[in-house]
Amino acid sequence: MDEVVAYRNQPANPSAEAEIIAELRRGVDVVTLTSASTARGYSDLVDKYALPFPPVVACIGPETARVAVIKGLPVHVVAEVHTAEGLVDAIEAYLPLEDT
């Protein structure tokens, strides 16, 4: 029998982490959490680098939101449809529209 790994969680490499931290310090409007592991990872970065919370934390579903809350993150948006598209739709519904 062959084993095929289709998904693997790994922490960001140090250079990617530095870029992420720099971007978060510049300020972002929304942080999207697409799994319990991303909620844990993001919470660890917030704690490690004393990052400010973004204006909006959006979760792909209730399990991700539950872990985020346990880790001390504020949760503003939880997608009803647990897909990337559902998450985008939920964020769009939550944020006020800007005139362009």
C-alpha cells in the first residue's frame, strides 16, 4: 500500500515568519483563520511578539472559532459555509462597503 500525504501542517520558516510579523505590525484589516492549527499558530505569534489584535478576526467555521476563543483571540466573523468562498462572503457581509 502506498501512503500519499495530501496535507501537512508546518510552522512558517523563520524568514516567512519575519515577513508576517512585519506585515502585522504595519496593520491589517482582517486576519483569516482557516483551521484550528492556524488559530493556534496565530495566537502563538500574537503572544510571542506582543502583536496588537487586528480590527477583524474571521474564522472559516465554528471549530476554528472555538479554538481561537480558547487561545484568547477575539472572533468577529464565523463563516456559515465552511469554505474559502464562504469565509470571503462572511467577511464581505460583516465589513461596511466602501464607496469606490
